[in-house]
Amino acid sequence: MVNDQGGINAEGDLRQLRRRLQPPRTVEMARKLVEQDQVLFLFQTLGTPSNTAITSTMTCAGCRSCTWRPARPSGTTRRTSRGPWAGSRITRPKRRIYARHILKTRPDAKIAVLYQNDDYGKDYLKGLKDGLGGKAQSMIVAEASYEVSDPTVDSQIVQLQSSGANVFFNITTPKFAAQAIRKAYDIGWKPVHYLNNVSTSVGSVLTPAGLDKAAGDLDAYYKDPTDAHWANDRR
């Protein structure tokens, strides 16, 4: 229905969507799905804080809250979750993949991290450190956080540049990811730039930042429907 009405376009639409991403409200709706609608499992529930909030509800009800991902070329699947039923930290393995790539390609990396100061950002940072293992303390030379109410992250980018980091791990939502890309370019900071999967959209991040300024940023592992490169792809 949203797509039929033109999709989410205006800033007012985005503000309304953000208002609805509230953990207490998520718990209420999850309990309704489980107790009244008797659903078998919840799929692709959005937001780390919201997922954390419903973990106990899902576990007590015996309802699965998980994400299914391909495990092997044969097409079989596996569940990546924190517990036998519910898992709020279902994507931490992806963050470890970023860490493994850094260790393989830049063993001498000096890493600067920008992260959102909530469960989402802290959990992503934890996954990165877990993946780096014993090298995390020496390789991560700077960390800076931001609040969702902050107007920009410009000062954080300047701070991170001053650390001498040559790798930038960007744990931000689309608005702040675009700002970070633009500010890094404007001040002449050119680290190897990792964008977390939340903010790899060509339409909502790279284009607003400026495609020329985003050149070289590591992109997503999936096909972005807003990327013209895939316009004629049939798969």
C-alpha cells in the first residue's frame, strides 16, 4: 500500500516512521501477534533496540524471532540468533565479516569508528571488536559516538581524522552516513571507508552525499534496487 501511494518520500513520512520505531510499542505489537494472532515466527524485525525489547516476549511464548540466511551453496538455511528462540543480536556475525576483511587486507590498519550511541551502534561496535579479537585494542585508535538528535556528525569526523586512522568504520543510519561521507571528503580525509549495511543505499546515502565524494566507499553485499546498475537485472 505504501508503494502504491508513492512510497516514503517526504521528510514528514520519515519522521512518522521513526516515531513508530519505539521499543514499548514494538513489545505491545509483538505480544498481540503472538498471543492473539498466534504467529509461528517474526521475520526481519527492524531495529536493535526493538529486537532487544521483544526478546523475552518471544522466548516465553516459544515464538521464533529470527532471520534466515543462506548457509551453503546447496540452498540450505541456518538461523543466526542469540538464543534457542529469540535473538536480538542476529546480525553480529556480519560485523565480524567486516573485521575479517580488515585483518586480511589491512593488517596494519589504524581504525576509527563512528557509531550511534544506542543498542544498534554499541552492538555493531561489539561485533567488530569480537571479529578483530586480540588486535582490537591496538587497531582501533579512535571512537566517536553521536546521538540521533544531533544535527550533524561533522565534529566527530574531524576528531576521527585527527587520530591518524587509515580505516574508517562507519556505523550510522543513512542521514549521518551521508554527512560523514561528505565531511570526510571535504576535509581531505581518505581512509578505507566501510559503510555498515544499514547505510549502503545509493538512493538514500551515496547520492545525497555526492556520488563523486562517495567514490571508493565499500558497498553492500546485496543488490540495491535504487542503484541504476541493476535496472535491467532479471534476478
